Amino acid sequence: MTYVMGAITVLTCPCHLPILILLLSGTAAGAFLSENLGLAFVVLVPFFLSSAITTWRLLDKKKHDRQ
């Protein structure tokens, strides 16, 4: 579960939005992202923050379970 949340964190990171647009270029999703960049940023930031916090907590839990 930790790795899944970590992958979601990386994919929804706002700094990766230009890369995501390039990867999705030529698709409807890429066209939507490039036309609505501000909306995509506003939608991705809460997903990024929640997944980052969840990943951090899962990693911290694993650390305490080992000790």
C-alpha cells in the first residue's frame, strides 16, 4: 500500500504537470489538461497533499513496526 500511495504522490505532484501534459499529448486527456491548466493544478494539489501525508504516515508506521 505504501508504494501505491507513493506512486500516486509522484503522479499528482503539481511540478510534474508539464511532463504529464507531454506524455498525454495527442489524447483527449492531454488536450483537456493543456486547455485547463489552472483547474488541473487546483484539482491535483489536494490529491498530492493527501497522498503525500498518507505515504509519510505509512512509512513512519513501518519504521515504528521494525523497532
